[in-house]
Amino acid sequence: MAGHSKFKNIMYRKGAQDKKRSAIFSKLSREITVAAKMGLPDPEANARLRAAVIAARAQSMPKDNIQRSIDKASVGEAENYEEIRYEGFGPGGVALIVEALTDNRNRTATNVRTIFSKNGGNLGASGSVSHGFERLGLIEYPASAGDSDKVLEAAIEVGAEDVESD
Amino acid sequence: MLGEADSTKLAWKPHTEVEVRGEDARHLLKLMDGLEEDDDVQSVWGNENIPDEELEKLG
């Protein structure tokens, strides 16, 4: 198993982000609503929704809020959201992929482009960067879930490609 | 086996990583934070590798 986590950077950035709870809840509930709309509004029957609910629970989103977000899907609130992926480069030549859920393509494109250029990066064409990545399922457990042997064993059992720890 | 997961999601995993240090690392993190702060942005993925000692320097 890797000694250093490739996702440590994400942990580092998330530390600062945790302070902005309302922003996180907003993103989590948007994903729940969109996921519920894409299939059945039932986590048992909808893998994407199940994942969204897990993520919300991990951030201590109240059950009521979660249910409300699911219910929004049936009253048509998810109608206008679409998924957009942006790709570009940042400082140091780092390749970046940005996933957005938006009801206003133009607003988001403008904002994302501005953030890139204001911070020494540039937006590229779709596909310009993603060929350097692979799409994988990522499942995160807290350290308390088990020691490295236990986690490795579980990972092998379900056919995971790799295991990393922080 | 391991109890409930903290999260399950589709991730973008880079084939190779780019090491970033110093000012580049600082500006990169600022860019990624800025993107994540946007209300419409759900996730940001990158192929950066910022060594631990650099992260510590950035505090």
C-alpha cells in the first residue's frame, strides 16, 4: 500500500473548506436532488443517490434535509440542472478536471474561466486533459474502520484496484 | 466488512502526477480552492503531487 496518499492534497484543502458548512450542504443537496431525478428516488435502487446520501450523512447533514433534497426531485426542481465537466491547466502545469452541476451553463462557464485565469491557469477544450486520467470508483473509510490488514483484505475481496491511506 | 463508508464517488485518477512546490503549489491550491468555492462546482480533480514538506510550509 502506498505510504503517502495521492489524496492528501484533497484532505489538506478540505480542512479549510470544512469551515464553509453551508456551501458544502448546498453542493451535497444539489447532488442528491439531481441523482434522485436520474433514477428512482430510492437509495436502495439508485446507486448514485445512495452515494450522494452517504456523502451527506458523512458531513452530518440531518435526515430531514436529506429527505427534502430527495423530494425536490419529484416536484421538478432538478429539471434544469445539467452536468458539465471543465478541463484545464493550473500553475506548475497541473492538469485539472472540474465537475459542475448547473442550471445556467453560461454563468458557470464564465465563473470557472475567470477563476482559472485569475489564478495562473487556463481553461482547455473538453478532452484536452481527461485522457490523462481514468474514471474510477472511490470509496473512503475513516481510519477507525480497521487496520491496514483488515482494509487490504476487504479491498481485495471486492476487487479493488488499489488501496491508499493517509 | 468495514462499516459505513465516509463517501463513495466517481473519481478521476491521474495516470501520472506532476510534482509542484513553492509558489506554484501555493497558487495551485488557491486556484483549486477558488473553484471549489463556486456554488456550481461539485468536485475538482488534479494530477498534482505536493510533497508533505511543501504542504507544511504552506501551513
